[in-house]
Amino acid sequence: MKTGIATVSISGNLEEKIEAIAAAGFTGIEIFEQDFIADIRSPRAVGQRIRDAGLEVMLFQPFRDFEGLPEGLRAKAFDRAERKFDVMQELGCDLVLVCSSVHPEALGGIDRTAADFAELGDRAAARDLRVGYEALAWGRHVNDHRDAWEIVRRADHSSVGLILDSFHTLGRGIDPETIRRIPGDRIFFVQLADAPAIEMDLLYWSRHFRNMPGEGDLAVTNFMRAVMATGYAGPVSLEIFNDQFRGGSPATIAQDGHRSLIALMDDVRRAEPTAAADIPELPAPVRVRDTSFLEFAARGEELSELENLLQSMGFSRVGRHVSKQVTLWQQGDIRIVLNAETTGHAAATWNARGTTVCDIGLSVDSAPDTVERATALGARPFSQPLGPGELPIPAIRGLGGSVMHFIDQGDLSEVWDVEFRPEDGSAEWAGLIRIDHVAQTMTYDEMLSWSLFYTSLFDMQKAPMVDVVDPDGLVRSRAIASPSGDFRITLNGAETHRTLAGAFLAEGFGGTVQHVALATDDIFATASALADSGFEPLDLSPNYFDDLEARFDLDPAMLRRMRKASILYDADDKGEFFQMYSRPFAGQMFFEIVERRGAYAGYGAPNAPFRIAAQKRFQRTKGIPAN
């Protein structure tokens, strides 16, 4: 399967784009004319540079406003086409994209347009070139791939074919199933783009908000299934116009693009197996059973502070590593590892960021299959020298240089017995049973990338993005969860260092996990046990509970208990949600304790502004800058 990407999809100059596209693993490249014109090298030199990078020049684009013009303009259009053909031959590219005209003097008419393309096909064939016709969603007379196909069919020329673009079909709400009626050999090229569901002008939507397949809301998989059902065997390429990508890292955007194509085509292979025989097989998207462990890198006073906090929350130290300065704390199915080593990954992370979550362990059905799928999608495997008594647990690099380990039901499940000497912890159990979710903080520009990372590797679905109001700015938040809800991640994108999330990023030099939510089946019993253990919850404003009383019909006795224990509340038509917070530790990190009743699947987003205000208020009382 040949994969490509248009140079317009990523930032940088043409040389930077070529390097990033080649490094990401693409087969070829679409030359967007503007990128070529801005480069000082000759067409021949550019084409050779692309081939030297191991890439194929798949497509030259766009050629605009060609068809259906009155005679004077028509002759000029053919002259322009001949000039483009000159450039293509120097580049070593045999296919040009002609997009449907938006010229104000274009006359339209399917037969007129077909005649234009028949003549253009003759001229292209004389040079061993080909012409692909694409229906722009905002084309003046042709804005539907079905009309574009009818024009190609009537042109009846072997050098003239159809180019399909998922945005132009799906953005207009055209049923992609109509593509199945087109002969696959008459489709010359396929371009893919996703986009968020936004009601706006089609042209503006296309030029500013496209994103990688899987990052938006369009039915790109259904589109590609229909394409492959035609027998199409050509390249699958990306054409993305996105303001955010234009200012991003070329390498990261190219890697995301390649990941999105591999994951998409794997989905297509599974859904349309007879039509996708040439697509490489990957292990299925990984089912995560739960979060097996979280590992903190911590030393000195902050290590002691974290140990005391865990004890006050009912955790017991149940093990000490056989050869390292590492301890295991547990309550219910929650395992927290504290790593005070001075060498290795945890030490490097602590040196860079101080106390932080440096490793996330996930329980999966097959650790080898998980790493195989992850590496095929562009993730980097992780390993470090094993110490005495340690097991080789498969791992990859995760968000912000962190690590994710994978533990399955084989020998790896014995890691806790093999690597740790048991200890008798003394803390009283407080009713915490499992990790409900992990909240990762990043810049807003990174959110699409990491959403794609999780949804392409794991069997997870993303929720709509929501705005979390911080007194000093907005934070964008998106939840991603497994179908069962046993594994949940929230991604929080900070746009300014003044927000609590932004301050965490700035002070932690790009740290990732800002808080961990722990589940209980009875938050009131847990709150009582925690109070007896000396746990100090985050204090909330009395005004919060006055407002809660006005908004919800809550039992007065329960509301009094909530006030006393600083328990927040939310509800929807599916159930109820209770939450309480630890006070911040190690700067900006904190724990959350939650109880879900019924089928509530949210995260208490309406309470976030009041929690953030309370956290900032607490920091000011301690003399810690809140932003």
C-alpha cells in the first residue's frame, strides 16, 4: 500500500517537509505548487531530492479553473496546462490534479467539460502524463464526485481519471456508498482528510479546520471502505489544511499523518476484508482491562510528603524492590510505585521535572501484540538495562517522553511477586478500589496528536471536547475511554501558563500526569475513613454548596455531609457523580476521589472552575504562585 501526504499538510520549507515526510515512513509526496514555487531549486533538482529521500513524486497540484471556459480563456487555460506539464516532466511526476473550476466566467455543462478533458488527455498522453479531476465541494458547476465521474466517463480517455477527496464528499454530506459504482481503475488518486463537525462555510471549513483521519468527526473509514470496494489499488494520501498544523513541528505532524493512515487502513481491512487484501495486517486495537500501576519518580522531602499523603488515603506499603530504591503501595486494585533511583529512566525524569508520574502500566490481553501495533503506528519501543530479579516488561514511549508498560496474563502478571519483597503495610483501608481515570496535561496544540495516539493504538472512543474555565483562562479538555469504561484518560490542553494546567506544564518542564482519580463505591464512607487517617481535603467555597442546594433536589442530610467533607456533585439523565480532591502536592499535582452512581460517564466538568479556584486559593495561602 502506497501512502502519501501533500506538502501543504505540514509546516516548514520544502526541504524540512521532505525530511519529515521521509522520516515518518511515507511512500510518496504530493507537491503543492506553492511549496515548489517558494523553493529556489530547479524542478529537476527538487524531484531528485525527493527521490534521494526514498520518496516518489506522486502528484502535482493544484491546477485551477481549467474547464468550461469561453474560447479566449479556454486557449489560455490549455497554455497554462502545457507549462505545468513542463514542470511535471522535470519533477518526474506523471499525475496532475485538476480541481473543478470556481472561475466566474466558467460556463459549465457536462459535455463541454468532458470535451475539455478529452483534449487535455490527448495533450497529457503525448507526454506520458495523466490528468486527475477532483470535484471541489464549493465548485462553481461541479461540486459532487458523481458529476466529476460522469465527466471523466464521457471524456473516455485513458489518461483522464477521477481524484476523490474525503472532505469534498463527506463535507457536503454525500453518501460515500455512491463511490462503489465507480470502476477502481478510473480512480487515479485518493486524498483523505477528517474535520470536526462545525457548521460554517465549506471553503473556510476546508482551508482552516481539516485534520488527520481519526482526529475529527467525518466518516472517513466508510469513505475509504467504499473506495477499496471499487478495486482501487493506487496511493492513499493526506491533504490537510489546518492553521494549528501550519505552526507545529513538521516531524510530529508527519508522524501523526502516517499513524492516521496506517490505523485507518487497518480499520478498512477489518471492515472490508475482500476489498483490502494488500493492506498490511496489524494486531487489533488493544483492549485495556485496567490501569495496572502508576509510577512516580520522587526523592527527598517530596518523596516523604507523597508517602504521607498515600498513607492518609489508606494506602499500605506492601513491597520493596529486590534491587532498587523502589516501593510498592496498594489499596484495592490500585498500585502506586514510588521510584527514588538515581539512575535510569525515573532518575532522568526526576532530574528534568522533579516529582512526576514517569510510567503508566496497563493490563492488556497481549503485551507483545500491543507493542507490535504501537511500533507499526510509529511509537518508539522503550527498554533499559534490567537489574537483578527484574522481568523484561514490554514498553513504549508515551506522552512527553513518559513510558507505558504493558502487562498481560502470562508470566508478566507475576511481576509484583517476583520483583518485590512483601512488606506489612499498616494503613487502614479507605475503600478505594481502582483507578477511575488519569488526567494528562499538555499544550492545546498537542491534543489532536495524543488523542490520535490513544484511539489508534487502543480500543477507545473520544468524547466531544469541552472548555474548562480557569479564573485565568480556558483549558480545553477531551475524555477518551474504553467501551467498558475500565480505562479512561482525560487530555487537558493549556493555552496559557496563567491557568493551573499551564502552570503545571511550565513548572514541570512538560510533565504529563497532573492528577489521578481513584474510585470508591461509597464516597461518604471513604471520606470518613480518610478524615480518621488525617487526610486533608481541598476546601471549597461555602457558596458552592449554597448553589448546589438551589440547582439540585438533594437530601439535606446528604448535602450537610458533602459540605463537611468537601464533596462536589454532578448529575445527568444517566446517573450521579461525587468527587473530592486532595490538596496539591509537589507543586501542582493532586489526587481526586470519585464515586459514580448509575451510568454516569462524565468527569464533573461543571465543577472544574470551583475546584481550580479552590486550588489557586490554597496555593496563595501557602505562598505558592498560582500561575
